Amino acid sequence: MKSYRKYAIIKLSTLFFLILSLNGCAGFWPFGKQNGFVKVSGTQFTQNDEPYYFTGTNLWYACYLGSPGIHGDRNRLLRELDSLQSIGITNIRLLAGSEMSAMKRTLKPSMTLAPAVFDDSLLLGLDFTIAEMGKRDMKVVLFLTNYWEWSGGMAQYIVWADSVPAFNPDVDGWDAFMNFSASFYKNEKANLFFRSYVRKLLTRINTANGKKYCNDPAIMAWQLANEPRPGTISEEGFKNVPQYIRWVDETAGFIKSLDTNHLVSTGSEGIIGSLRSEEYYRTAHMSKNIDYMTLHLWPSIWKWFDPKDPQGTFSAAIDSSLEYISAHISSARKAGKPLVLEEFGIVRDNSEYAENIPTTVRDRFFQQILSFTYDSARAGSPLAGTNFWAWGGEGRSINEDYMWNEGDPFTGDPPHEPQGMHSVFARDSSTSAIIRQYAKKMNRLGKIDTLFARSSYGTK
């Protein structure tokens, strides 16, 4: 009898692991729902049937640091992740797709060198990054390409598909570039190239932890792109809207067909990135394949704040910022989906870039935004998390003009912007203290702090 029982146990165990191995990327877990994946319930995120709130950052260059190649610095990456963990950061948004481009001020090296030709060292860097984040119980949001030129992006897929020269926004104009990039949505060949990369990534087995990407709970979400837009506020831009909305739905559906475990989001800036139309913004996010809504917030870039006149413009900039967030909370509530403020930032004092320049204005800005987010989330709104832009950590500009060149240390600022413009450096202790304060509050929300957070939990 004992030998039979032992045999039966062995057979059941073998069958159990066989089912797991055959499961591919389907969401299977035999012991309830305690699998660590972030899910959506109404206007809230959940993890293991508990509310999930977070304070996060953007560390878009993480896979570059994680690379074993000449541009990598794994020791620095580990220190950066440890530093972020020490201030309570639990969610990191990063670049998972860059395309080799001849455009000026673009990121080099690139993950995709040409259609179906990839830089293995950067993919290994992404493996390493995700595995290390998993060890720290951090969640990662991965954007798969870029509407903007600084990492190649949609414009480069068009260059490959149509065999046309690289677009130069400085010569041909930024409005023309934006509409050129938006033509990606209807370019079938360019999207075939893009989908080929997406398939490769979602079905990849992580060399650092042995997990298929689509089965790794360290990943919170796949994101279609960084700041996809229909184009400019023009006749051409408005004509692009139906194709843009269709592209969002179909591309998100393609991702869902490969991966049923993870959430999918757009990466949209919000209403400003939707031809300033709340209707277009919400319609794009009503797709059944989009799990939550996003917005970005840039008061200095959008000219709400003048760093040369902080006394005269800061108060109005805060008012505009909070109104902008509130408009998206309202839109998310109508759509019945969670909302993430996944990019926000402001320049250092007097719009200077050196790391020793004070962050007086930035600290006030972060305090206002993080406080508003916490109060809103605690009251049960759809706003569930933030990712400030961006963590510069140990990075430093080494050039007099503060512009990045290949081989320079990475900061939080992309290569087309001055290094230090929006970066939060490790030595910015006052800013880190504010982040730590609100990260602690958000991490307690829905668990220890449950006064209001559960009032709308799981409802629409």
C-alpha cells in the first residue's frame, strides 16, 4: 500500500509539472490566485487578491547597464536598484525596444540593428535587469518602441519598411516628423517588423532566471510605445485618429494573443498627446485589450512653468497640473479602468543642469504631485501609482554642453536632451526624502492603511 501511494504521488507530481511546462503563457496556477501577477479589478490594481499601489520611477536605460557588453555596468545597475529599493520604489518603467537609426542624437547601441537582427548583449541586459528586479519584489513596465526619435522608434521602422532616408527633425521640422512617425500606424510592413520583435521578446526565455518573459510575474505590463500620438493638431493628425485607435486595439490584442498573464497599456501622455481631446484619449483606452490608462505631466515643457520666473509661475503651474491629473481621473472613472501617472518631472532651479544646482522647485513639485496622488488613491480614485521621470542615480554628464555621446554614462535624460535636465541623482537627498515619504504611504495603502482605499475596490 505504501509503495502504491508513493507511486501515485510521483505520478501526480509528474503530471503537475508536465501541465506547467505545456502551459506556455496561459495564466494557470493550481493554488488559488497567489501567483504574483498584477491584475485589474474594476478601477483598481490587485496582486494576490490585495490592492496594489506603488511609487515608481523611470529607469529607461536599465538594460544598457545590465548588458555584459562594453556599454554595460552591472555593478552600477545593482547599486541603482538597491538605492531605489531603499527609498521604497517598487515599480520601474523602462525601455525594452530601441532601433538603430541614423537620426541625430539617437541612442546607441540599439536592441534592433535591422529587421530581425538584434543586439544579443542588450537582450541579455534586459534578462539580467528583470531577474534582479524580481529578486527585489519590484515590478517592471516595458515599453516596446517609441513615438519619438531618440531611440529610433516608429520612424525607424518606417525607414526600414519603405527604404527611405532617415528623417531629420532639425531640418524638416518637428511637425513634419510627428506626422511621419504617426504614419507608422497604417504602414503594414513596418508593423510586421515591429510585431516580429514583440513576438521574439514575449516568447523569450530569460537567460538569468530561466523563465519565459510571458510567465514572469516581475513584469507588470507590456506597453505599446512611449508616448504614441495620432500626430499634430492639424488636418493630417485628425485624419490619423481612426487608424491610431485601431492600431492601439489590434496591437494590444496581438500582445494578448501571446501572453495572457500580463497587463497591456498604451504609454500615452494623456489628453495632450491625444490632439487635446478627452474623447480621443478615452476612446483609445476603451479597447478591451487595454487594461489601464496612463498620463504624463510636463509643466515646464508645456510652458505652464517658467524656471526663470518661479515665483510668478509655480502656483499656476501646480493648479494646471492638478487639473490635468483630475481630468484623467474623471476619464478613467468613466472608462472603469485604473490610471497611472507614469511620467512627471520638472527642471532643476533656474533650468540649470549641473548636479550641484538646488532642487527647490522640484521638491515642491514632487511634494504636491505625490501628496495629491496619495490622497486621491486613499479616497478610492482610479489613480493608483506614479513613476517619476527619471532616476539618474550615479550618472553624470561629462561634457561641457551636457549632451550625451555614445559611451558616456547614462542619466535619466534621453540622448536628445541635456543630461541633468530632469534627472533625480542619488545625491539629491531632499528629493529622495520626499519620494521615500510617499512611497511608504503608498506601499501601506490597502494593507495597513485601509480607511478609504477599499471603498471602491473591485468596483467600477
